[in-house]
Amino acid sequence: MRELTYREALREGLDEELARDENVVVMGEEVAQYNGAYKVTEGLWEKWGDKRLVDTPISEAGFIGMGIGASMLGVRPVMELMFWSFHSVAFDQLVNNAACVRYMAGGLINVPIVVRGPANGGTNVGATHSHCPEGLFAAFPGLKVCAPATPADAKGLIKAAIRDNDPVFVMENTLLYGTKGPVPDPAEGDHVVPLGLAEVKRVGADVSLIAHGRSVLHALEAAETLQANHGVSAEVVDLRSIRPLDQEAIMQSVMKTNRAVLVDESKPFNGVSSQIATLIQEHAFDYLDAPVKRVCTIDAPAAYSPHIEDEQLPTAARVVDQVLALA
């Protein structure tokens, strides 16, 4: 194991897949000579050259469409969006094309494209750059969506996404890029995290905190506070993948603890936590000793003011309050 930042882990995953398969290419705005807007692709252009790292025009509709077409012909493009908020200008390509081609072709044409980039608030860049659309895209059959919370999962999931024959959308968080954590050394073997496999990040007995992305860190912090200050043992389940969703892991945890608090940076209306709450009600209702609670981003466009936006987002303190409110 080594300590890598989330950014370094993503880069290592990309580098290994570029080496493993000559059909893998990385495309996006400033990903090549400029080393990426967030320096995730730093050094890869110098190593792999113009044919493997391609700077695109500032036209998400254009280069996402190009990537989808290339993937239908056997290329495995990894497309970087500078912000996932810009998905809206490529919505037709992502939803009508990437999600549907394999189905409409009767399985004869695959679309092995990865679209990755930041999907989060908390960086004070305004409402048009602060969306968390994982729940939106998970609603479309044919698309796969994941949201790594740790450097190890960032590397493992990006490698799994690149190898998948379906379109996979990787939702990252700019506030995680500099965070550090243990990542298996390549000498220890090929580190791949299967899509659709959640992980219990902290074992507990009294309440299940179910989260994805940066919200996992809030859940872990809340769990420590609950144990230290209130004697409450909280289990933290990291979804890692939104679709496919590890429903079995969720139910096993809830059936054990009999209580659930869902932590989700998406907006509450039709968010990821809405779907999970419904699944718990349908499959684990008889095990619940209290209503399912949610901690989401306040239901309003992201504020530009740092102090106000901080209040909008999920926090460990809000998670603690919801757990203590359970009967």
C-alpha cells in the first residue's frame, strides 16, 4: 500500500489502462498539453502523445458525440467534463445515444465510453457549476454511474469503468482531489473495484449511514462523533456505484441495525436517497424501528457565497442531528 491523493490515484488508473489497451484514449478540454483543468491527467500527454491524449474544442455536445461514435467503432474513450454541470449541453448525446444504442442495436453495438469529471457543490462557483446529477443519469436504463469516495476506490472504479462495455459516468468531487489514502501498489496485483459492489467502511450496530462520494466522509465523521459523544454505534455503507446499485448490501445493513440515515449531496427531490428510501421501505420495512431519515443538499440552486453554500451541503453535524432524532 502507498499513500496517494485521489487525483494521483485516478491518474494512475488512467495510466495503467492506457498501457493495457491501445484502444483507450483520453479526450476533453485541456486534458493534454495543459495537464487537465484539475491536473488529473498531468504527465500523461508527455508519456502517451497526441493520439492517446486529445485536447478538444469547448463544445461538450461535439466531443461527447464524437466519443460515442468512436466507442461504437471499438475505441474506448475516456471523456473529461470540466464540470458535470455541463452535461446539459450534451444531454441528447448522453441519454438518447450512449444509453440507448446497445439496446436499439439488439446488443450488436457496444458503447464502451467513460465520462468523468467533478459533480459537486462546495467550491463556490455558482449554481451553473455545482450540480450532482448522479441520480438523474441513474434513472436512464443503459447508463452506469459511480461515485468514488476514496483514492483506492477512485483508481479501482475508473479502471472498471474503462473496461466495461457500457457507458459509465464517473462522478468525482473537486474537494476530494487532494485527499490522501492508501492505494494498493501495482506490484500487488491489478486493483479493480467492480461496479455495483458497495463497501462497509465502518461496522456498527445501531444505525446505518448510507452514502456515496464525499458524503461518505461526512458519514464517517458523524459515526466517530456518535460513538464518542453519544455511545451510538453507526455503520457506514459506501455505495460506490449508484447504478448498478448493491441493494443486498443496503438491506443487510438495515436489517442488522434497524435504522437508516441516508447521506446524499444530491437535492432531496428525486435524488439518489429517494430511491434508496423506497427500496428500504419495500424490502426491509418490517426490520425498521424508526422512519428512514435523509441528509441532502438544501433544495435550492447552489449559492455563490461560501458561508451560505456551506450551510446548504450535508455536514457531519447534520447527520448526527438526524441520527439523534430517530426514536
